[in-house]
Amino acid sequence: MNADTPLIELKDVSRVYGKGQAAVCALSHINLSIARGNFAAVMGPSGSGKSTCMNILGCLDTPSSGAYLFEGVSVGELSRDQRAMLRRHYLGFVFQGFNLLNRTSALENVELPLIYRGVPASERRIRALNALAAVGLNGWESHTPGELSGGQQQRVAIARAIVTDPKVLLADEPTGNLDSARSREVMELLTAFNRDRGITIVMVTHEPDMAAYSRSRIQFKDGRID
């Protein structure tokens, strides 16, 4: 593969929900290219198409037309199982609501993606411990989400996202439920993983001060890139 090939590329992508008079166009002829190692902030008002775009990038949705290329491979030509493998092996996800299992320890939450990948228990534990240490949660491994602050819960979520060494981290409003101090801590973590591990980050945010941590910005408006 050519080193100049974008890691992520959308070519004339549209996404329409419904049919006929009930049809809603969430994305209209989007062209987008994200290079390896970039930290891109995706911005725009509610309903602008940014979340739909992120769902397509995360293989959680598919375009109605156009092509999504990942490392030059057309994702639309992959089978359902192949797309699941792409999610599992190349992508990490961080959500506004943390999406942790409430009755499960921080360590077990972080191990979860490795279970899906069939990693042996002893290796899972080591990798999960290392991931929690990387987000500053040494000593918190046995705590459940209810015993952690919002900022700590998001750190667990980030550890879970990076434990598989993904090529891309997709973050959807990762600071949306946090105060300004915890938001800065989370953004500094994401910046460090981008800088030190070369993880490409695509982050949806409506906050300009959070977007300021990124290297590039993608502005959505009415289903198009503005």
C-alpha cells in the first residue's frame, strides 16, 4: 500500500433515511480524507450530519451511495463479518456517556474488547493493567463505575478503547459530560496518545476549546462539509 494513501477516505458519500416524501438526507455528497496520525475535530450544530459521518467511519452504518475507503480498501465491499473484524481490530470508540458495564470492575471493563478478540486471560489482564496505568488509574482497577468520578469513568473508557492498539480512535463528544478541568485532562490524554502512539483520532465536539487540541477541523452544516 502506498504510504500516501489516506487512512480514511469518503468519496461522494450520501446517507438517506426513509423513502419518498419521508426521506431525510443526513449526508449529501461528502468528500473527506484523513491522513495517518491526524487528530481531526468534527464540528457542527445538532443535525448537521457529524454523528452520521462518525457512524459510517465506525462501520456502525453504511452509506446510501458513495464509497468509504479504509487504508485504500472499500468498506462497502466487505461482508458483515469483515466489517465487524475491522471494528474489532482497527477501531477504538469513546462515547459521551462512557458506556461502561455498571457492575463490572474497571479492569474487567477494559478487558472486554480483548475477550471479543480471543486474547488469553493472562495476557488480557496484563494489557488491561497497562492500559489503566496509561490513563493514570493505577490502584483503581477493582472499582466499579459507580465508585468512580465522571472523569475517572471516561479514563476507563479511553483505556478500553486503546487496549487493542487501534489505528483509529473515534471519540463522540468525549468531554460532553465532564466539567472543564476533567475535560482538559481527557483532552491531554487523547493528545498524548495521538502524539506518542501515532493513533489517528477523529473526535466529534461542539466545543471550540476542545477542538483547539486537534490538528485539523471538519465543519459540518446541513449534511455537507462547510
